[in-house]
Amino acid sequence: MSRTSTRFRTIMPSSGRAALGATIAGGVLSGLTAAPERVGRLFRRRFPTVAVTGMTGVGKTELANRLTRRTSGDGVGEVGSAVMERRTRRSRRLQGFRFLVVPGDNAATRLSALDEVFHDEPVDGIIHVVANGYATPRRVAGTSGQATASREEQLAAELEDWSITAHRIASMAVRRDRPIWLVIAVTKTDLYADELDDVVEYYSPGSGSPFGTKVDELRALAGGAKLSVDVLPVSSQGGDRTSAVSAKKAGAMVDALAVRLAQLSGHV
Ligand SMILES: Nc1nc2c(ncn2[C@@H]2O[C@H](COP(=O)(O)OP(=O)(O)O)[C@@H](O)[C@H]2O)c(=O)[nH]1
Ligand SMILES: [Mg+2]
């Protein structure tokens, strides 16, 4: 297998199906544990919903577009959309997803979007997007040229953004009787390909890093059996002459993420 699969970090539990089985085991639903999502879909007649969260400029829209096989530029707004973007991935035999991209900016629209995905119509899973401090800074209105923020500032902003989102995930998890899953998508890996292992470690539970510690806190709050956490590297771009990641490699990482989403949703 490619290097991608070895970098794939699954924290607990190792398979979505095992997680679901373990949580409901012994209960009245035990006959349904093999594919609870499939049963859920029968009742709800819809694709699993996935919230895509993360700070502005981190790469949420591009990743959602890649996952739904849109080409870049197809419906891509400016960096830092203020409205919730909706994308549907359609696959054979109804194995699709509905992605809800939550605006990263701290506008009123973000708060209502967070309410929608974590409270009003709670999602089945979350992709939280991070970029190792490489979020594209948003320009202040009325100025021109490249906005600047140091990597340290951007990492601090990622952490703050994650605190808010993690809190929302925790309160959704405690209200919920069925398990939910979280994938931390570490994107823009083309920009730091040589540091990939350390960066994936930084975002992982149990790493002792500032981010990892917050993931640990979330798991403690939500209850370990209720929330599975994966950390997966990805790149929405690649193949340019200057890129450290080939188009093929970038595609393989996006595909690996899609495969994992399907496993977590009981599609496979
Ligand atoms: N190098 C690189 N740039 C990316 C990647 N993903 C997104 N970007 C760029 O980062 C900027 C922000 O991406 P976008 O998806 O709009 O971020 P959002 O605000 O989180 O939706 C855009 O200029 C993208 O082209 C990636 O994987 N690698
Ligand atoms: Mg966006």
C-alpha cells in the first residue's frame, strides 16, 4: 500500500462498525449492530450528513469539492464563505454523503450554521479541517494584496477554532444515544510534505500537544465509546510543477478519506 495508508491514524475504535457494535452490544438493538447506519437510512431515507468545520482559509471548500468530485472553480466562492455550503456525494447503491460546510468566520451566520449541524439537525459525523498553520489569511475588507499572519498566529487561531467546535461536538455527543465519528483532516500537506508524521502526531489524541490535549478533553467529555476519532492527512492540490505532492498522491489521499467515511457510515 501507499505511504498514505500507513499514516492513517485510527484512535479508537479501529473500525466504525466495531465501535457501533460495542456501544449497543447487549441492548435491544443488538440484531441491528452490523449496519445501524443502513437501518437509520431506511428510516430517514437520506444520505448520512457530515459537518465540515475548521477556520477560514483552511481548505474546507476545496476538500468538500474534491470529495464530491467537483472541479476547482466550479462554484467555489471567495475564501471564507459566510454561508453554509451544501455538497452531495452520490455513489452507487445510495452510498452517498451530504456535506455541510460551516462558515469559518466568526459571523452570526457561523453561529446559526453551528446550531444547525450540531443541534437542530444533528449530523452523523464531522470532518474537522486543519492545515498546520497554513490557513489562507482572509483579507480585511477594503484592503488589497496578501493578508499576513504568522504560522504561530494561524496555529493559535486553529486551536481557538477547534475549542469552539469541540465544545459543540461534545454537547451533541452527550445528547445522542448513538455514536458519532470525527475525522480530523490534516490538509494542505503538499505545503509541508517532509514534516507530515510530526504534524499528524500534533493533531492526534494522546500526543500531549496543545491540539491533541483538546481532542483528549473532547473524548473524555463525550465518552470514549460514543466518539471515534481518526486523523487523516490529505491534500486538495498537487501535481503542479512546484508541488511536493503529485496529482496521483493527492487523489489517493482524498480517496482514502472517502473510503474511511464510507466505513464509518457502515457503507462497507
Ligand atoms: N497548497 C494547497 N492549497 C490549498 C489546499 N486546499 C485549499 N487550498 C487553498 O487554500 C485557500 C483556502 O481554501 P478554501 O477551501 O477556500 O478554504 P475555506 O475557507 O476553509 O473553505 C484557497 O486559496 C485554496 O486554493 C491544499 O490542499 N493545498
Ligand atoms: Mg470556504
